[in-house]
Amino acid sequence: MLEKKLEFNEAVHQLCIDFKKAYDSSRREVLYNILNEFGIPKKLVRLIIMCLTETYSRVWVSKNLSDKFPIRNGLKQGDALSPLLFNFALQYIISFWFMLMMLIYWEEVYILQRKIQKL
């Protein structure tokens, strides 16, 4: 498909996302808002919030186990709910990007139309 676009000298738009540490960098408050925007029932969103808050971790350093510390950001690694929540966030980003591309496209069409009318 990319080859055909280039062959006919058509514009190509690409979106590249680096998924490295994606679960760790997800902001929970933003995720809760995305779930609400997708129309997920408020009761279910509250249950998800309960699952993600008050989470703690401990780390082995040499042969010593650290004190527990709070995890305030990101999704839980290995949690069955995490891939689903991440997919909601990703779908939101893709939808936003698509709408942005459509706005840019229609703006270009409008500018082209005005240039044609001036001729």
C-alpha cells in the first residue's frame, strides 16, 4: 500500500508508537477519564480504580528485601485487566490521531477549493 501511495505521489501519514515501558508510563487519572468517555459504567470504573489504587511493591537488593513503597503510576504487570485497560487508552489515541488527520485533510480541501474559486 505504501508503495502505491509513493507511486502515485500521494501523501502518506504514519503514526509510530514506542511501547517500551508503556504499562509503567500510563497515567491512571487519564485512563479513568478515557474509560468514562468510552461510556464504561461508572460503577465498573470505580471498581477498576479500587483495583489500581493502594498498590505497593518491594524490591530485592542483593539478599535484602526493601520496604514496601507505593506505586502511583502505570498498570500492574501480569494483571489480567492491564492489557484491556491499555487497549482502551491506545484506541483513544488512535481515534484522536484519526480525527486530527481528517481535520487536516478537510482544511487542505477547503484551501484548495478557495484557490480554485479565485481562478
